[in-house]
Amino acid sequence: MTFAMNILCIGAGYVGGPTMAMIAHKCPHCRVTVVDLNPERIAAWNSDELPIYEPGLDALVKATRGRNLFFSTEIEAGIRENDIIFVSVNTPTKSFGLGAGMAADLQYWEKTARQILEHSQSSKIVIEKSTLPVKTALAMERILNCRENGVHFDVLSNPEFLAEGTATRDLESPDRVLIGSREDARGLKARQTLVDIYAQWVPQERILTSNIWSSELSKLVANAFLAQRISSINAISALCEKADADVAEVAKAVGMDSRIGAKFLNASIGFGGSCFKKDILNLVYLCRHYGLDEVADYWESVVKINHYQQERFLRNMLDAMFNTLAGKKICLWGFAFKANTGDTRESPAIYIAHRLLEEHAEIVVSDPQALKNARLDLAGETGKISYVEDPSQAAKGCHAIALLTEWDLYRHLDFEKIYETMAQPAFLFDGRNLLDHRRCYDIGFNVYPVGKPPLTHF
Ligand code: NAD
Ligand code: UGA
């Protein structure tokens, strides 16, 4: 079968896989191939057990795979055979050399650019899907267009705004799609090609076009703003605990102001996920690079408050449980960085588990999707750790439950039964303010929410 357009995506991760599945679904005239250097990941994409858990993704992949969606490890052939190439490789924080711990590590990105150059025999549109420092497209263009052989590359920026757990919904109905390009004739033509792909299902008014640097920067800024809201409400949660105010009531009152808005004001144990921290640190690094130290300090404080919130949660546990956790069994409800994903990258649960083990507590980790990743994350820890999928079983014999991920299933458990099986006095630390605190208190728990007065029997 011949297709009107051949699209390649390099990088079959949390972004590459779902994004390309949606394009294949909405554009049956396009042949979409996703390649990755990790053969196990590709094998999983080609199996019944996809490498990531994401509601709605199984159905999407089943409907398109083998029809116009293909997963492969043949990167070089993919580059040769496709005219439009998305690059969605990982861009973690640099762990060595200049900018270590702050700047983006662009080694995977540059390797990909060189590979594209090496194996291209015709002109192509190359699209930055990964989140990158502003001006990366310039480096990409310089590498790609360094040869004078008639093969030309147009570089576009098309950052991805999906959130894990709601990826298929976000991709199907995005708030906006952003496409940045050079604004000369070639750049505008390439931009239009990508606009036409998204226009198959995204309303025109939601397809934003801009200059390429604005597009690159907007992605970092969007994540910084979202994370800043969480750090703002988390900072206020600390004050609420001192002032006997209720952070949920404060968030509601503040969020009803239409200029502020109600979303992303849930106080918590802090934000996790692979991107917020890395993207803010990247922004901070860029600001320092340009000599904007005050701006850098401002954004860096968002990450500092996030760390403070995680440590504060641990200290509240220690405080409540008579200043010692040694030998006590603590059950962790949830390990994923948020609900509806098995992803644990930068999950606050990793830090909290580590700190509990440092205090010589014994931990029982429970999560409906993330136990495999939790085992890997905690592999280097010393201390007593067990993994139990069923949350009620996991809590058996424990002195405390710490709810770390807002899985809906935790709302619907038999709390009377759970309470009876626990060591007394039983503690419940709700790091997501998910549960019915009054009810749990009435059953007998000593309940410690975030940013609300505790409900205790002492
Ligand atoms: P990921 O680690 O899940 O996937 C990246 C994939 O790229 C991996 O499978 C890796 O093997 C592959 N890869 C690396 N170098 C390669 C190469 N040279 N050739 C072929 N494959 C290669 O990462 P992700 O979560 O999908 O994130 C990708 C990018 O998208 C990052 O820049 C991230 O900041 C951004 N982003 C992520 C999310 C998210 O929710 N995870 C959302 C928006 C944007
Ligand atoms: C986030 C952004 O929401 C996406 O737009 C962006 O594309 C993505 O990062 C990225 O660039 O990787 P994601 O990290 O998947 O998406 O999930 P979010 O829903 O943003 O949650 C991030 C963290 O903040 C989670 O740990 C979540 O529990 C926490 N959070 C969120 C709160 O603590 N309070 C809130 O009110 C909202």
C-alpha cells in the first residue's frame, strides 16, 4: 500500500509512542514509523503488553499497529525512507561537566542529528518534539545543513504538552498545538506541512504558529508556570498547618477568581515526573547563562520549595509518631509520581521511601501499576522493603499508612477492616488530601492531611 506521507519518529518513549499512535489514528493517509535504539522497548510496543501504562493507549495502538503504525529498531532505514522526522529522544539533566545538575544533556539529541545527516539521501523536515533549551534548533540546523550536497533540512519546533495519565485525551483534544519555524519562505512551507497534519483533527484556532525560539521557550515556560502553581500552594500549605487554616478552602477561594483559575492548586507531597524539575533547572541555567541571576533565583525557588515540601511531609510523620520511626512498619500507598501511570521518574515517593529507610523504618510499597519501577528505584537502598500490590494487605500490621499517589482506588477501600489489622495507634498521612478524613478519624485513625489541621485522638 502507498501512503501520501511517510513520517518517522525517533524515540519510542512516553511521548513518541502515544503521539505517533494518535497521528496514525487521525491520519490514515500517513505511514508512521517509530524507531528506538532500545530493542526491548520496541518489542514491547509490538506486543500485547505495551511498555507504558496509559489509559486508552492499548486500544489506540491496537487499532493502528500494522495498518499505518509501525515500531522498529531500524533507525537508519527509517531515516532514509521518511520525509518528515520527529525527534522525541530523552533530554535529561546533565550529570557531568559544565552545567552538571542544571543544564540539559543534549548528547542523545546531537547523536540523533548526526545520524539523520549521515543517512539522509533527500531533503527532510526535522521536528523537535523533545523539550529543549531555547536555540537548540540553531545547533540542529548547523549540524544538519553543514554539507553542500543539495540535501536540505528544515527544522521545526513542535513541543509536546501532554500529561501522563491523560495522554490520549490530551493528544486527541489538545488545548493548543504549537509549531515554531523560521519565518522565511522555506520555513513557512515546512511549517504548513505540519499544520496540515494536525489540522486533520485539531481545530485551526488551536494550532498556534510562532517563531522557532518562542516555541522552544514556551515549552519550558509552560512547565515552569505549572510547577510554580504547585509550589505556591504547597508553600501556603505549610502556613495553613501553623494557622489552623485549610489549604483546600484557601485554594477554592483563591481559584474562584477567574484571573487565577482553579486548576493545579492541589497541595501535595510535591510534584514529580520526569520533566518539571529538569525543565525548570534548564530554564534556570539559561537565565544564568544570559546573566539574569535574579530571574534564575526566582525560578529556582520553585524547585527548592518542592524539595522542602517532601522533607516537610517526612518530618510531620516523624513528629506525629513520637519522634521515632525506627522499627516501625510504614505502608506506602502509591509510588507512581501521579495517578494513572506506572511512571515513577522523580516521584516524591522515591525520596520519602529513602528518608523513611534512613530513619530505620520498615516500608511496604503498594501501587497498582508502578511496583516494577519501584523495585528498580529502590534497588540500591538498604533496609527492610517489601512490595504488596493489594493496598489492604499491604497495610496489615503497619503503624502508619502514607498515601503518596492519588489513585482513585484508595477512596473505595474498607477502612474499618484496614484499621483493625494495623498496629495501634494507627496513623494515616494523606499526602494528596484524597481520603475522607473525618470518616477515617471516626474509625480510629490519627489523620494527618497536607495543609489542614490534623484529626487526632490524643
Ligand atoms: P523516554 O525516556 O520515555 O523516551 C525516550 C526514548 O528515546 C527512549 O526509549 C530512548 O531509548 C530513545 N532514544 C534515545 N536516544 C536515541 C537515539 N539516538 N536513537 C533512537 N532512540 C533513542 O522520554 P519521554 O518521556 O518520551 O520524553 C521525551 C522528550 O519529550 C523529553 O525531552 C521530555 O522532556 C519531553 N516530554 C515528555 C513528556 C512526558 O510526559 N514524559 C511530556 C512532554 C514532553
Ligand atoms: C506535565 C505537564 O502537565 C504537561 O503539560 C507537560 O507536557 C509534561 O509535564 C512534560 O513536559 O513532561 P506530567 O508531569 O505528566 O505533565 O503530569 P502533571 O499532571 O503535570 O503532574 C506533575 C506532578 O505535579 C505530579 O506529581 C502531580 O501529582 C503533581 N501535582 C499536579 C500536584 O502536586 N498538584 C496539582 O495541583 C497538580
